[in-house]
Amino acid sequence: MTSAVTTDTSARPGYGQLLRTPGALGFLLPGFAARQPFAMLTIGIVLLVQHTTGSYGDAGIVAAVTGVSMALFAPQMGKLADRFGQSAVLLPGVLAHTAAVSALTALALLGAPLWALALAAVPAGASVPQIGPMVRARWAAKLEGSPLLPTAAAFESVTDEFTFVVGPVLATALCAGVHPAAGLIAEAALTLVGGLFFAAQRGSQPKPVPRLADGAKHASALSSPGLRVLIVAFVGIGAVFGGMQVSLAAFSNEIGNPGANGLLYGIFAAGNMIAGIVCGAIAWKVSPRRRLVLGYVGLTAAASVLWAADSAALLGALGLVVGLCIAPALITGYTMVEQLIPSTARTEAFTWLTGAVAFGQAGAVTVAGRLTDAHGSSYGFLVPMAATALALVTLLALRAKLATQAGTRVVGSSGPAAGPAAGPAAGPAPASASQGGADGAAEAAGNQGDERGLGHRMPVTVD
């Protein structure tokens, strides 16, 4: 059973009111520029290293090392930001990333061996600024106890999708139209300028979370079983991005039109963006857990037919469908973090998911690169199919872990029970509120916590 969602638009402020929040544009604009590295870095490395080595497999290895490094270090960066403040982590991180990417670019242009490129890729990935999770954490701090918080969650999800439209297309266009190294150079420049401006907005950053009074450490976000399930799902989503990046580039070369890569990836990314906007416009009456499962089924089905495309037109159409299926799963997963993870570890949780996408992307780039070198692009498209299928099996088997535990506070609820204590810093609900069926409570709580407004929204019922 799912609970009803009110259609009173006055209770759900829209994006316009959200953007008029005092101080919001001060961190949103530089944050948008500074979050492009995640979308540009992998494709920029693939295109540059493939140009200098002639091998998609070698390019995949370097990109994979970058992705794995990011996946391993991103949660640590999130922990440090929670404890010491975002600016304290960003300032050295931005400078280190700019230097690391510049070194990697120079080594590739000088024809350095694969081992040297892979070694240089480690600091390039480890130092990627975690701007997206930090922006989400700033919204949570600024809108504590406000009904605008769910709207902010929707806005950030759409912004993420738009980043995947702009970033890869920009990097591909620069590499194809200016110079193979132009994509990485632009990535480093955006990181430096956007990151420094974002870090300068100290007034909007969340207050650091010190150690507990007895000196004990706060529980890690990874201790949540639900987050671990989401990580698996996000690895599969990352594999779609990585497999598409390599395989679309190889397919474009096979048909004798390398420039088609940017168009094909742009169509795929545009599907992401369109679906993201639509998802934010719907007042769902189905729980986030069920939406995640249904969305992932659609993503797996769409990714399973990419290998059969034999023309650019067909591949573009299939890529659009895959893009349309990614956004619902991605948005729902990020939304569930606010239900499953306490505020003291939420930045860390967001970075775990960001790292999971990077890890899946890295693995897919490596495997798809080898398959493409050996057998052609159609074999590279098998990687998204296999990865999403494995993630879907895991998601179905462990979906009970995604239920909000009875008695757990739901962040961003705009229902009647959401009072001043419903903000990110509030504590758990009283024990008396946890009585009854845990799964039914999770469904109802999930629906309340996932209401996200556009001002005027379209109700959808899914039972």
C-alpha cells in the first residue's frame, strides 16, 4: 500500500522560490562550474590517451585508475568536510587536482608509457572536488526545517543530470574541434576557477561536526545497509556511463564519422536531462524504494539492446531511451539518502554514491575498451547490459534493506508531522511513533519525504 500525496501546490514551493533563497546563487553558480570535472574527466582522458596511444584499451586503463582513485578517496573527502568544513578541504584539493590533471595531460602528449600515465591518474582521480555532495549539504544546512528542502533535492538531481549533458559534450567537442588535450585543459581550468569561488562562499557551508563529547567517532554512513545496496545500484549506473563513452566513440570511428560521437552522446545525455525534469514535476504516490526497482528494470531492459544497433540513427534512438531510464533511478537513489542516513554523515553518504558511479564508470571503461579493441563497438555495449543486470539482481534480492527503519526521522517531510524538528539536524522520532508495520511505515515515510515541488505538479498514481 502507498500513502496518498496531497496536491495542494501551496504546500510545495517551486524552483523559483528555492532560487530566491538568500545566498543560494552565491554557491550554486560557482558550484555548477566546479562540478563539471566529474562529467568531463573520464571522457577527456579516454579521448586524449586514445589519440596518443591508438588504443581504447590503454585509454580505458588510465580512465579506470582515475575512477577507482576517486571512488576510494571521495568518501574520505566527505568525512573531512563534515568534520573540518568544506573550504578547509576544497582549497588544497582544487589546487592539487589542477596540478595532477595538468601533469597527466603533459605526460600523455609527451608519449609517456602506460604505467606512467596510470601512476599520474591516481592523484588526478583522488583529488576530484566533491562539489555536488557539498552543494546538497549546503542546501540541507540552509533549509533546515523548511518545506523547501525536498524541492532542493529535486533541483540538485536535475542539476546533476544537466551536468552530464554539458560536461561530456563540451569535453568531446573541445577534443574533436580544438585539440585532443583541450577537454582535460578545460576541466582543470573549471576546477580551479569554480572550485576557488565555491570555497570562498564560507557563509553558506554547513558547520563542522566535531567529535562526540566522549571522544567517540560518529558512525560512518557506510554502516547503513540501505546505503550499501544503493552503492551497488549506482555502480551499475556508472557502468552505463563508462560503457557508453567508450563504445560510442568507437562506433563513430567505425562508421567513418568521429564527430558523430559528440552528437550521439549528447542525445544520450539529453535523455537524462529530460527525464530528470519530468521526475521532478511528478507528485509520486509510490514509495521511493518501489520507484527505484521499477526504474532499474527499465534501465536494464534498455541497456540490453544497445549492442544490436547497426546505424547511427538507431543507436541515437536507443541511447535516448537509455538516458531516459537513468534519471529516475539516479534521482530516487539520491532522494533515499535523506531518509536512510543521519545528517552528521550525509555528505559522506553522497560522496559514497558519487564514488560508486565513478567506480562503475572506471570498470566499464576498462572492460569496454578491451572488448572494443578486440571485437568492435558492439561488444563494448555488452558492458552496460551485464553491469545493470547484475545490479538489478542485487537490488531485487536486498530491496528490503532500503526500507526506512521504524522510528527513523524522515528528512524533508512536508506532511503534518513535519515541524521544526524535521530538519537535517533533528534527532530520531519518539519511540511511540515507531509502532506498527515497519514496511508500511517506510512506504508512507518515503512518500512524504520525496515530495518535490515545481509550483504546479502532475499527480501520478502507481500501485
